[in-house]
Amino acid sequence: MRHLISSLFCAMAMVMAGEWNRNEFFAQKLVASVPGILKQYHPETGRFGSEPWVCNDQNNMFPLAVAWWVESKDNSYYHSPELLKVIVKAGDALIDDMDEKGMWLFRKKDNSTWGMIHMPWTYSRWIRSYALVRDAMTSEEQERWDKALKLGFSHIQKYCKSNHVQNIPCHHAMGLYAAGRLFGNEEWMKTASDYMAKVVAAQDSEGFWTEHFGPVVSYNFVYIDALGDYYAMSKDPVVIPALEKAARYHASILFKDGTSAACLDERNGYNTSLTVGNPGFTWTAIGRGFLEQQFNLSAVKRMTFVPDYLAAMLLHGGTGETISPAELGENGFYLSNNKKLAKLTRGEWQLCVTGYACKPTTNRWIMERQNMMDIYLHGRGLVVGGGNTRMQPLLSTFTFGDTSLLVMDNTSTTPNFLPNIPLKWVPDSAEILREGDGLALKMAYGSNKVSVKAIPQTENTKLSLTFTLENAAEAPCEAHLPIMHKSSFLRLSDGTRLPLGEKLEMTAEELKGGFIYNGVRYEMPPNSRLCWPVKIFNQYAKDGVARKGSERMVLCIPLGQEANTSATLSLVEDSSTLIKDALCFMAADLPVTGSANCAVKVINVYGDQLMFIGTTRLGETMTLTMDVPEAGNYELIVEYLMAYSYGISQLSLDGKPVGKPYNGYSPEIEYDFPLSYGRVDLTKGPHTLTLTTIDRDSRATTNNQSIRAIYLKK
């Protein structure tokens, strides 16, 4: 069995040399995570997690098994009898709950149920855990687990004989291969290998696997993970070219903060979580370069890693030379080989546009290809776009007809996704073009021809967007700019705050030609209007209702029906007059200390880094140290984050209070406008800025605070 474990998980030995080697980091983090996992364990039942219990709760056995298996001088859990008992009882809990076919009820934490299933994520972790601990189990325990796992995988093998490639059977095949190795079942191993060959053959030449038409983002990682884990066990060379193309695809759609573009995705909207890859990325140079780039992001360095991820990287990771994702494309421009995906980087702006176009489907899991552009501003995250949805024409780049005819249906679990209405909201074709120093998209909606051009200007602080109706239209045309929801208010040019409230619809004239939102000034075309909230469809909820905060603000721009009608608007990075030409200290980059009973750390919000103090007690402090390069009289300006859990604080400079107390409460997470604390005399060298919690707004849940930036203006 020792030889079997060595051959099954030989990746551990291979990562001990080479340019990519994070094993010590992964091992330390995994060991440190064990107490937290055990806090979720219920010894009377062997189950993990909170009610309602779901079979995926037992996935916790996998990181525990790896922690039990990894030999290290700092690992007190190595071959721990107590930890082994927890692992064994965790598997017994699965046996107690499975039916006569080895299936569990697919229940989600919202208590919705989706039928009986051989849950792939649970089975793959169970069998890999078993391979690590089997020799240490009693013969009675082995017999019980052997019987249950063989039952389950005898049915799983049937899924893997299908010619239809999907992410779930791909993961099943990886687990089936592990089971075949452990039980010496050559037929299972061959079935798994044959299915993996089908997965490789089904990959698009651009490096993704489609669920319908065109790319996916998050689901693509399922294929990469399964293929990478399978390769670690089998060393089957057929999967390496697929892993290389997949890593190249994901590297091409990264924004500067490590998140991925969403306009190209047919399944899911934009995800603010950072993409840190998986073992599949470790087996190619471009994949390791992707990982190296992501792990060098300050947000990732401070990230709390999921134990399951740490375990998988330890067991199935490879090593070798790296190719940086920055090497893709030329002069900040990347165009896919099939010319259906382009990304442009100019200064702090990044554009991603997609040429994938297809008709909507009745399948609730497949989104409409309607929003064709993402716009990202570094430090503010994704500001425009955010992906696709269903039954929501105001997220479409263009529409032809009355948008009120398409209404989102949250009354049925099987809504009519293809109503027979005189409205076109999804393009039939899209072509990507270079347009000077920017990008352009030409699209057709039936016989209606339109285009949108995006061109960074003025030292990349400004982005110009031009929407054009190129021929006489069959129905009134309207362009749309979906703006990501990141604040509960916007600001007018005169400084007035305008709450979004439950509903807002205002014209360009009413907004005096534009507004400022999330650090961007939007200069609106005449006759345009701003609408809030524009809701999206959640395919994962049976009623389709999306979580609060997923709504968009949408700038609606009517173009009419006459040919060659254009409307131009500008997005301008908002360097307010208050902080223009000021010396800027990003709080996350400054040395920090905190008092005893608080948590002081860097947090990631909207792709931006902020310094955070978390406390339930009054009187706690966070002190930042800034190094002033030149003595002088400065205006002290601070930019805060506001949130529902933020209290009232007092700022001190070099130990002396400055300005009035600051109330950080807001019903939503949002940036406040830069706040002046008046003029101060500073010497050259280090100075301290201390934030002290002094009170709590009656609506706030606690006393936290965050600072984004400190400005000194002469």
C-alpha cells in the first residue's frame, strides 16, 4: 500500500525543485487550518458543518487526510490516531446516509433539494482520502469503506462511458481513476482515461470547454482541476496540451487585480473573488506563470486559503519553468486566434470585448450573450459590464424595440426564456476591430447594424465610448451601459449626494449632464437616462431571485431609427479637485500597528486594497506610519470606506487629534468622498496617523473602519 500511495500521489516529490515551489507555504497553511475544520466536526454523528447537513460537508475529510499524511517537523497531525478517528467517522457518516445505489440527496444550504446524486465532489475526496489512510484503518473499517466506495464507483463508471462531455462527469472520471488505482480495477482506470481523452478532444482550440456555445470561466476550472489531478496520478501525456491551452485562455482574460473578465462567459456573471488556479495549472509553463502572477498579488498574499485547495495543491501539483501571462499579446493588446476575444490595456484602463454571439436557449443555466463589453479601472475594479443574464434587455449592449416587453419572471421555476415579442436584444453576429488606440465591435441584430467604439484618451485618464446605429433600423434602437453596483449614492457635479434609494430614473438634463460613481465621472449624452435598479436572473435559485447587491445601474442611450446616428459618452477617472496633484499614500502599503483587542489587516474591496481595523470595543486603535519626503505645510486628506458594520472614529496626527469624528456607517459597502482635515505643518520623515474608535452609529453592527488612501496637498 505504501507503494500504491507513492504512485497515486507522486506529485509531492516532484514539486521539491524548480521555479514554482509553494509546498512549504501550502503545508504550513494546511496544518494551521486543521483546528478550524475540527470546530465544525460533530463527534456524535461524524458530520461536519451546520444544519441543514449536506453531503458536501464531508469534503472536510480530504484536507484532514492530507494533513494526517504529510510528514513535516511542524506537523503535529502527522499519523495522528485522533485525527484518523475523525476521518474514519466522517466517511461512516456518508455510508449511513447513502441509498442502495450509493447516492445522497442533493440538498443545498438554503434547504432546496435537487434529487438524488452520486455527488462528484464528495466521492473524489472520499476516495483520495481513503488512499492516504487505508493502511492505518482496521480491517473492519476497510471492509465497510471498500463496500460503499465500490458500490458508488460502479455506478459512476456508467456516467464516464458517455460520449457527452460535461464538467461533472469529467470530475467523476478523475475520481474513478483514483478508485481504479486503489482497488486495482483496470476497467475503471481505462474508462476514466478514455473519458479524459474525450474531454481533451472536446476542448475548443482557444482553450475552454463550452457548456453550449463559447467560453465559460468558473466552470472551466472544474475541467482543469480534474485533468490536473488525473495527470498527477496517471502521467497521461494526452492531457498536457489541453492544460496548456486552458491556462493560456485564463491568463488572457485576467484584469490587473487578478479577477477575470465576464462579458465572454455564457454561465456566470463577474466574480470579485481572486482566481488562484488549481493543480492543473502547475503542469505547464504558462499555467505556472499564471499562478506565480496571481500569488504575487498583495491580495492573494493576505488571502485565507480554503483547506481543500491547499490539500489538492500539495497532492497534485507540479513544478518547472514559468511563462508570464504578461507576455501574451503585444503592446497591451491581446486578440484570440479566432478573433472572438480581445483585451486592451491602456494605463489604468482595461477593456475586454467578445465576439461570441448566438441565439438564446430555453436552458435556464445558459445565459444570453447580450453584454459584449467589460470596462475595468485599476483601483476601482470592474466598473462597467459584469456579464450576462436572462430576460433583462437593459443589460444588452443594444436593443431594437420596446424593452418593457421583456419582463423577468420570478413566479415560475420554468419561466419562458423565449417569448414571442417584437424585441431584439441579443446580437446575431459580432466582429472585433482595432480602432486607433482602442477597440470597436460591429454587430448585427437581424438586419440592424450597429457598432460601439471604446478609446482611451488624455493620458489614459479618460475613456470615450461611441455607440452608432449604422443603417436605418426596423425598430427604435437603444444602447446600454451597465454600471456595476458599488455604492448606495452617486454625486453630482456640484458635489450633491444623490441616494439611489429603492428606485431611480433620471435624465441627463436632470443630472446636469453627468454624475460621479465609484471614482468615475460619467458624462452623459443628451436624451440619455439613468435607471436603477436593473435586476439580474439567478439561475441557481429556483425562483430566479438574485442576491442583493447584484443589481446594476444602467445608462440608457436612445439612438432612434435613422442611419448614422451616434451618441458619445465619456468615463473619466475622478481625480477630484481636492486630491488633484496631491501626494498619495495608499493605506494598504503603509506600516501598521493595532491595539491588543482588535484585528488590523489589509482587505480587498472591489479589487482595491484597504487597511482595516475590526473591533467590537471602543477605544481600539490602528496606527499607520507614512514617510513624508519633504517638509512643508500640507492639506491632510483621507479617503474612507463606508459600510453597515462601521462605527465612529477620531483621527490623530502624531498623537494629536485632528478634525471632527468620522462616521463610517452606510447601509451598503461604498467609498466615501475624500475628506479634508485642514492644513498641517510636517517635517521630512516618518509621521503617524492613528484611528481610534470612539462611538457607534445606532444602525451599525460594530465599530470597524477602513482607510483607502491618505493625501498630502501643498
